[in-house]
Amino acid sequence: MFRSAPLPLLVALVVAPLIAQDTTADREFMTRGRPLADQLRPGDKHVAILINADTPLWMAPPDGVSWERFRAEISDFVIVARADAVTGRLVYSADVAPAAANPGERIVPATEDRANWIVSSVLLHVERVIKGPPALASGDRLLLDDNGGTAMVRGVTVDAVIPWERPLEAGKRYLLFGSIHSGNRRSKVAVYEEPSPGARLSSTTTKGKQGRLETLTMGEAIDYLVREVRR
């Protein structure tokens, strides 16, 4: 079944308190796979650690196929949803860079002393299903893995940052293209944020910027994608 498991399953994760990414870090540095705690300095209060990876390459659509239709075709689901909660999790990744392509694929929960990265569990409330398996319906709540996030490490606020994308934020409404992985784990493929009701959408990644969806409101984007998916 596609629907998310009951929320108590989150207890199995090593969860760190969520700290909103609304302030500027005092210091930033590139992760080298070492434990986050080992890279902190005396006096640190808020740091940003950038992933050690290049901007991923995106496949271009075939001739005559729109970017939006192609993105929908390679996604397992396309939904409109509101992020109800975002929870940072301390994790260990044997290789942080490849994990960026498939967050959660090669990572495991970790203690403060061992964690070398942060991922986020995003609780979504589904408002509209444009594409998806039969088990996914409007009104569902589902969990999504988001690479990066914010957590506390030895009393220091640590932002794990993906330079080419913005993290999902609680309270925001999104048009989201997503994938389903082994173990029914979900991750995002492409995301467009609604800045305010009736405003034009904004891509949260460098790919998709200045594309057609960024010229449309949420309602217009839904109508357009429904037509593209049905073609």
C-alpha cells in the first residue's frame, strides 16, 4: 500500500529537534564524510554544512515532449500537498555524495557522535492527486524523505544544505513530483512552491527555474499538468 504507516513508526528514527532555517549561519563548511560533531568548533552556535557533491544532471525530454510531461512520466506520483511538519534526523552515510541522489538509500540513523549528515522526514497532507497509484488519494497523509535539513548537534544548530535546492518547509503548499523506492520510501523529483495563494509558482531547485510552471498559479499548473499527463 502506498499510504504512509501510522506516525508512531517515527519513534524508530533518531530524531533531532527541528530548528527553522530562518537565520543565517555563523559559519559554513563542506562535509567530508566526517562526523558532524568533529567539525564543530568552540563557540559555534549555528553552522551550515554543504554537501560534497556537484549539481546533479537532469535528463532532457525527447523532442516534442514538454519538460512537465516528461517529468510527470518519470515520476511515480504528482501531487499538490501541504507540508504539515518537517523533522530533521541525524544519520550516517557511508558516502554522503551519492546519497544525495537517493536520500535514505544508503543512510542509517546515527547518534550525535557518529552522524555525518541530516535528512528530514516531511509529513504531507495531500490535497490533489494528478498522478499516482490507486492507493493514493486526496486527504491522505504521507511521509516523504528530504535530503538535508536542520538538527541540533551538541547544542549547536546545524543546517545540512543542498546548494542547488531549497528544503521543504512546514506550512508551505507545493506541487510535487515524487518517486517511490524500496520499502515504500518516498522522495522528491521536482518541487514547485506556492509563495502565497494566487501567486505564480517558484521552483525549489535550479532545474525547472524559468520554466512554464513558474509562469502559472497553482490552479493553472494543475489544469496544465492534467492535460499533459492525459496526452
